[in-house]
Amino acid sequence: KNQVEQSPQSLIILEGKNCTLQCNYTVSPFSNLRWYKQDTGRGPVSLTIMTFSENTKSNGRYTATLDADTKQSSLHITASQLSDSASYICVVTHGGFQKLVFGTGTRLLVSP
Amino acid sequence: GAVVSQHPSRVICKSGTSVKIECRSLDFQATTMFWYRQFPKQSLMLMATSNEGSKATYEQGVEKDKFLINHASLTLSTLTVTSAHPEDSSFYICSAQGQGGDEQYFGPGTRLTVT
């Protein structure tokens, strides 16, 4: 079954601290993996996209990693800011159907 | 670039009425548009895929007669929730995909509340 699981489900960190979010997937065949940020009541916004051959990709304070062998990805947020409070969603594109398989997200709260 | 808008952002309607939600790609031509529904604390669930000028393809379990989708132009798709009921209350999000690309650009969503 094509699934994307994320952990933790929710996370609270202090402003300025770093954190790492995890994503495991069973989607096959694999096309690419994206991390999105979704603010409450808003649509998802793409942070990074990685294909099979890419191991890491950065976007400012966001760094995503991908291990295609173990089917795991992580999103590392450096020097967190209050505006980072949001849900972070891992999305894998199914290579055959070209459909997006969404994880349930990690809700991050950055407190002052 | 790649901006997608939705209108309205919030709508409250009475049970039994119909509601239309618009999704527009503002700066690119969207050959394919997708409609998603998201319940609180859950992930996005794909409802249907529409290609410009053709009938939408609905996911299993989504009633095509209840959720009418029209994709009449390369920049506009509409979702009409017919005879809405309280259980249809949800956050509806559209996304748009340009020709030759697989990136989906998401709209800001529409919060529907059926009373």
C-alpha cells in the first residue's frame, strides 16, 4: 500500500532552536518527494523537492534529506522562528500514476 | 510566479443549498487542476482531477453528482457543492499544474461551513 508516515505528530520547540521532522514512505514506484509548509487555514507551500538521485536540498533555514534506499526523508529547521509555526507535510509522487501521496503532517509550534 | 487563487476564502451556507468555489491560476496556464478536501488535523484528500475541456476524473468514494467540477478554461476551474449538508463542511483546496510540468501549485483554500 502506498503510504507516507510522518513523525512526530506534533512538536513544540523554543524560538531559536533547531528541529528535525521525519518522513517514511512506502510509495512505489517513486518519482519525487516534496516537503510543504501549511499555515493554519491556508494552502500548502512548497519548501523543497527531491528526486531519486538527490540526497539533500536546502531552502534557507530548511534542509531536506532523502535516503531512497531506506525510503526515509527528514526536514531540518535551523534557528527556528515564530513564523515557522505551521504544519509540515511530506508528499511523495507516485511514479506510475503521477499522483501525490500525502503524509498526515507534523504540527510545529515555536514558542517565544 | 505560479500563483493560484481561490474564491471565496470562507463561505457559510444553509443545508440544502449549493455553493460554488472558484480556482484560478493567475500567471500560468493550468492544463490540469486538482481539488482536495481537508478535515481538521488530517491530510489533504484528493477528490478529483480535471483537465481543461474534458470531464473530471473523480476519486473512489467521491460523488460526481454532488461535487460538480468544471474546467472550462486554462485558468479557471470551479467546484460546486450541490445540496450541501453539514458533513460537507471542510477545507477545500485546489491546485494547478502547468503543461509539461508535474509541480502542483496550491491555492489558499476555501473554508466551507454548512449550517
